[in-house]
Amino acid sequence: MNINMSEVQLERLGRGLVAIPAKNGIFVSWRLFVQEVDGYCKTGLTGADFAVYRNGEQIGIVTDSTNYLDTKGTVQDTYQVAAVVNGEPQEKCQPAAVWERGYLDIPLQKPKGGVTPAGQVYEYSANDMSVGDVDGDGEYEYIVKWDPSNSHDVSHKGYTGKCYLDCYKLDGQLLWRLDMGVNIRSGAHYTQFMVYDFNGDGKAEMAVKTAPGTKMTVYNSDGGVREEIYVTMPKEDVAAGISHEDNYVCSAEDYYDYIVKLFRNWREHPEVARGQWPQTLEECFDIPVKYEYPLCEVDAKALADYFMDEYAPSRSAKNELRQFEGFIYEGPEYLTMFAGDGKELQTIPFKYGRVDDGLMWGDYAMARIEPCNRVDRFLSGVAYLDGERPYLIICRGYYTRTTIVAYDFFENRFREYFSIDSGFVPMDNPFKATYIHDDEGTDPVYGILAGQGNHSLSTADVDGDGCMEIIYGAATIDHDGSVLYSTHDYRPDGVYTKLGHGDAMHVAKIDPDRPGLQIFNVFEGGAAVPYGYALRDAGTGEVIFGEYATKDLGRCMIGKIDKETRGLQVWVNDVYDCKGNKLDVPILGTNMSIRWAADLTTQITDSPTYLGTVQRGIINDNIHGIMLEPEGTMTNNGTKGNPGLVADIFGDFREELLLRTEDSSAIRIYMNTDITEHKLFTLMHDSQYRCGVAWQNNCYNQPVYPSFYYGSDMDFGDVLPGLKEE
């Protein structure tokens, strides 16, 4: 039977045909569309077959895959393919020339470096990426984030250079550059850019958090500037005198003045006024009360000096608040949707603002005092919340307070679908409260979400109702904005508590014989939480198996790395099957995975330890060994070792590896040229996978997974509902 996908918004992609020099000829690969599938067999899906053409002449018919090795081809040839339906070839796709090498470089235009107010020189390197068909021609454009060499994690002080986002054609033509401006700090946690066709016009848009000073530059095909324009500030901000020249980045002196002002107005703080926090700062610091309130300027400065020079260092030697600089804790925050051509479609105020520099969020409560840390943890995503169309997900916070907003943009304007706020976790003393990650927020419904989030999220239909949910670490939000669950369990000492925050999460069909999807997480709470890692039922949050740990286990990974074991394998420090049985299988890395091999197994994209610490994007596994050892490339984000992107961007269903060159002069794309005997539609036509490619650039980049089981032991009849065996 034909699968009716008319109700689900899919990208109108071209064939994605590529021709690449291989060992014994020219490797040719192309896309199968999900609409062309009408059945399955033991080795793959059935439906359209394909005719392959060299220089306009037919050279073969392919029925069992979507790739072909032309042993007589040369680098001077061009190739086309055409779907064959009922024995009749259809229209040929656009011709594709052969790549010059075994990889393709997209030339980049690196932004100029600069010097910070502190005199630090910085340069730029290409970082996270996304893809989208911004012009509607059926092929992807490439959105590249540029990070300065002084980009910082939110917990690290210091000035950063500006962040940029570029949009390139495959040939290197720069379509536009978004200068995020000085009021958006640079680092992994600040700028998630969601690239998707949000309004259904066949062209991708980009949603991103902006601020005064964010400026778009659009270029002509000859490289000249066509237009240069700042984002549109809300009328109330313009009326208040705010301009694009404003700079809200704090110096050490600014921060000191901020603390003095906070202390002078201590009694006016809502938490103090309602009796939740101590009436005096001396009580907060556990010293004798000696000043009269409200504090005068002199007394406020005296307490500020004590706080910075004595109290804070006594909590941790790393609390160097006199050197705190480079953060933005005041000023407007916006959310902007840009069209694929760079035109601003709409800018609105960011719904959930900072409130403060992190005092309410718990940034001053732990031994490490880290202003602007928990308050500035952002996530974004895309989800088919109604089962048919993509919605934008915008999030702030996950260590303590959790806020989530879902928007549709179907009519070229932001329309709120639902919003969620856990409320702050109450503290008796904002300067000393070690339990902030354990308790719930103040909201009676959403308070249970506080502290359950990760450094990324996932979106998938976990309850089988046809609509996607938001998997927010240890909690899941149903498609209508209600709480599906927030997982708690018992520690060995009998305490019932939340699973809490973790650094890595994977949502996939891990056990092919169990209904629904599963989630594999690590949790960093150590002895304070029930599990160091756990495999859970994605529909209920119930733990299938897991292990208690007394310390943070770091990261985790899943994949088909052992052909002899049913289902996917999962690992942290040891490898387990999907039932929880420990396997005698060598452990692989946990940075990023890729579906690279022709046999449907999973590979890892980081260096084995014996190759050293420089991570170039090596692809390896236990079955095939090292399958790709690129030279002159680099991964991103330090020890995280993330490629720019891993996604099925063209060719058959296998994923491509996109890395920056060492000098960031290009994005280098690698594709596997091994012939596969399997036939599967492009993964980009699986909505769970496609949404995952959009949110892959979140913070600690995580692999993305299709909605069906993908592995060397897969049953192709389970890929789509209603398929008949041929």
C-alpha cells in the first residue's frame, strides 16, 4: 500500500544526488522519499526503483538500494538518476558533477577577530551547524555558528567576542551573516539557532534569541552588501530610550556597583519583604548584625566588600568576584524569526526574562558562587506538537527553575501555544542553600519540573498518540503542555527523590521488542540521586534498569556496536544490552555517534585514546575499526569533541560528517562510499529525526535518532505503519 504522508509537513527535497571518487570507480548516491515507499522486504523498503545515468546515457537500474558504483566512471563525468515507477523511468534529477576528492569543502568567510575591553586578543573558528532549504530549491543551505577563541561557559567569567551566524550555499556563496551583537555572550549555552520551515512555505526560517545590537547583513551573489539592518526593537523599548548602541556587558566595576545597589535595596526584595529570606545581609552571611536598614551607601559598600573579599572566598577559593566581568545580567532580551533570505519576520520580547543575575535561580547559594550561571542556561527545539506541523520550543533554565514556551509560526507571527514555569526553588538563604537542586519549584503544577533538565532536550512521540512530546531530561512535557511525568525513584537509603540533572540523554527505539521508545540518561547528582545512569520507558518514565553511583559519571552513549546482541547497546563505563545484561564488549567513546556503516551498525566520531587527545573527527567502532581518519580537521567545544553536524544531508539514508578544517577556512563534508545492500528513505523524512537535526546544536550536542528501530537486526516492516511485505 502507499503511505499517505499528506497530513505531515515534510521538506520538499530534491534527490540529493552526489558522485564521489571511490576505490574502484565513482560512487553515486541519492535520496528515496518516504512518499515513494509502498512495502518492504528482508533487506529494506520497496517502492520506486531507480535508473542511473552517466552523461545522459542510462548505465544501470537499482532496485535494492539508493547507491551505485560505476566502475567505468571518471571524475570528468556527470550523473543523474530517475525514479522508475511501474517499469517507466520518470523525470531525471539535476546533473551532479563528481567531487574532486573523497570529501567536499564548503569555503567559509571567517569574521575578523578583535580585542576585548580587558585587552585580550581573540580569533574565530567555525562551531555548531544546522541545515535548511532557505530558498526552496530542494537542497540544503548550511548555517554555521562562529565562536570567538574566548567564548565561555556560563560558569566562567571573562569577556567574549561577538557570536556570528552565517548561511552558505553548498558552493560557498555567503547569503547572510547575523551579528549577534555585544549583548549576546558567546559560548555553548547562549545561542541555539532553530532552522526549520516554521510557516510551511517550503523555505526554512531561523529562530534565535537576540538583543539590542543584533544586526543582519544580506549579501548579493557577487559578495557585495545588499542590506544591513538591526532587529526591530519593541516600541516600549524604543520609547524607553533603548538603542542598538547600548552595551550591557558588565565590567568588574559595574558588577561591584550592582551588588552595592542590591544590598542598599535589600529590604525591598520580594523574598525579603515576604519573610522568605533573612531581613539583614548579616544574617545571610552568618555574622553579627551591625548596620541599620535600609543601608546607606557607605554601609552597603562595606557589606559588599565583606561579601566579595571575605565571605565568598571562604566558600570557595574559586569565588573571585572582584574579577567578575564579561556577563550580561541587565537589558532587553528578544526572540527573532528570520526568513531564509535573511529578512526579519518578527521580533518579540523573550517571554521569561532573567529577573536578576541569578540570585533567585540559586547562583549564589552553593559553595561556588556563579552569578549568571543557572539563569542563563538556554535550550531550544522543534516538535510536531499537533502531529502535523512544526512548533518552536524555547526554554530557559534546568538546574533550578524551568521555563518552556511553545510557539507556532504558521501565520508569519509568533503565537504562543503553551508556556510552562516551574517557579523558583524556595530558599531560606539565597547565599547559602545547598539543597536547591533537590527541591521543587513554587508552581503547584509545574514545580516538579525544577532541576530535572539536561544540557539538551529531545522531541518525540513517546506516548503513541501521534503528537510529539518534549523530553526535558528526567521529565517529559506532553504535546498539550501538561506534565506527562517527572521521574522520581528511591535511593538505596530509602529516600524518594528526583532523578535530577545529567549531561547526556538519548531518546530512541533502543529495545526493538519493547513497545514504544526508550530513554538512556546519565545523572550527575551522585549519591544524592537514585541512579548514576538509567534506561527508562519513554512513555512513562519508569526505570527499566539502572545503577546507583556516588559520583557524576559524565556522559553516555547508545548504538548498535555488537551485531550478536539483540537491540541497541548502551554504555557509560561498561557496555550493556537493552535488557540490562553486561556485555564483554570493548567500550567506545561517548561524544557523538554516526550511522555511517553500510551494515546498519553504529559508529563513534571521536578518537580512541591510543590516537591521542586531538579529536579530528575519527570514525571508528568495534566491528570495523577505524573507518575514517580525516586530516586537517577539528571537532568543537573542547573535550565534548562534537563535529559541526552529523546528519543525513544528501545521498542515501546514511549520515554525513561535517567538520571544520583546522584553520576554519572551510566546512569539510565526508560521506561513506561503501555500497549498502539496504534501502531506506532519507532520514530527513522522519519527523523525529528531522527535528533532532534542528536541535542538535543545543549546548552539549547529542546524537539524533529516527522514530523507528535502526540497527543491523532491524525489521523493515516496523519502519512505517501498514507496510506489506513484498
